[in-house]
Amino acid sequence: YPTSSTYDTFLSSNIELVKKQNNLALNLLKDEKPDFFFYGNLIIDRIKHFYWKFSENKNSKYNNAIFSIYYEIDNFIHDILTYSNNEYDILLISDHGHQKRVTKCFNVNEWLRKNGYIKIKFNYKFFIEKLKNFTLAFLDACGCIDLSMKIASHIPHAKSLKSSEYINNSSAKIFVPKFAGMNPFGGICFNEEVESDVIDDIKNKLMSVTDKKTGKKIVEWVKMRDELYTGEKKYLFPDIIFKLDNDYGINRSFYTNDIIGKNHFYSRISGGHRQEGVFLLSKKIDSIESKDFVK
């Protein structure tokens, strides 16, 4: 993760890396001359996660950081078209889109606990979780959230602490899975059969979750897994899936002061995923209707 002291070197090293990757891919294409060639690049995603906040500030020296990576990908596509004399059919696709990362979070585990769906014994974990939440809020308020990563590197099982899995995890009757990160999509899983009236109660109460500071209901829809997907891999999805307003993401902490809290890590990771992605073709295909995927 880049910090305030390494943004320069992190960006320059990634620009050099994407140039090397592009050159390697182009040379492989020329040398092997395959019938089908596929090239994936993760650097666009990486730079958007860390430099999105700068794109919103025209006076920032990193305002064009994201553009600089697109520029290199653009050059790569140009080189392919030039080499092939525009004879190659090119498909450009992203597995997700990008947008500003959420600044607020829905503390789902605490919401489940306060509504009586998760039962937690009062013990030392209460004090650990309270200390964690206080420390993150304090460091964020002081503009020192980077320090939390340094502290975490010296704490055993820090990932379990961050996600609160040491309190409630995948072996529990009801738990919140690592489904979509700090993004507007969330889920709830059941390890045991749950009565239909309890499930209906959870769904109805989710639709009523409101941000007290704004008066806005933050849950756009709630669905059961089978309503969205019925394939053989459906077990990978949570039993209940819900979509939040795009300003809100999922947090799994317990014993938070409020159900709706602040995303303390926005300053560190300011770019987030969005459902709409990119799908571009170099030639028109009659069976595919043109559509504006990116607004």
C-alpha cells in the first residue's frame, strides 16, 4: 500500500511495470502468432484503488495518475492494431467497474447482534473490539490511519481482528461472510436451517435500516440466493444478499456506537468497485446491440 511518502515511487514503478508487461505481451503475440491471445492487467485496478481521491482534486500532482495508466494501455492497443494492420478482432473487458469508495459503512454484525439474531457472550472480546473501534476512529480523526497498518503488522491474527471473525465466524449459526469487501453488496449466511418467519423478519428489517443523520433508508433491495442464481456454484453466495445505497459499504465490526459508521480507511483506499464495467469491441457484431455501459 502506498503512503504519503511513497506515492511518487509507487506510481512511477507501476507505470514502468505496465510498460514492461505490455512489451512482453506484444512480443509474445508477435513471436507465437497464436489464433487466440489473452492478456490480463491488474495495474489499472491497483492505481484506481489508491489514487482515486487525487482525481477529484484538480490541484493535486497525482490528478492524472489514473489517466497515465490508461494512456499506457491505449498505447498497447494501438501497437497491436498497427502490428496487425487492423486485422485483429479485439475485445476489451473488465471484470468490474470502478467508482469512489464508500465513505460510510453499515455495521452488519452489530445490527444482527442488536436485533437478537447473533448471541454473543460478554467477555474480554468486548473490550478488544471496543479498543479496536476506538483506535481506528482516533487514528482517522488525527489523519494517521496509515499507522494502523504498522500497528497491525505486529498483532497476531490481525486479519481476524479486523473482520471480527474472532467473535463470530463461518462456524456460527448466523454469520456475515467476506462477500464483496467494503462495497455496497452484502450478505448473511446460515449454517443451520432457519425458520422462514425469521428469514422474512431479517429481510423486512434490513429494508428499514436508516441512516439517522440523513434520514435515508440505505438498503435498496434484499433477495434470497436462489432469486439471483441457481447454478451449481450457488453455494458460493450468501443465503441472503442485499444491495446498499452506493454511498455505503459493509463493515463486520461488533460493539460499534452506531449501526451506520464511517469508513476509516477511505483515505488509504479511495477507489472502490462498481457493478457496471467495460465491454468494447473493435468490430461491430450484428447479434450484439450497441450500449452505453460506461456513463
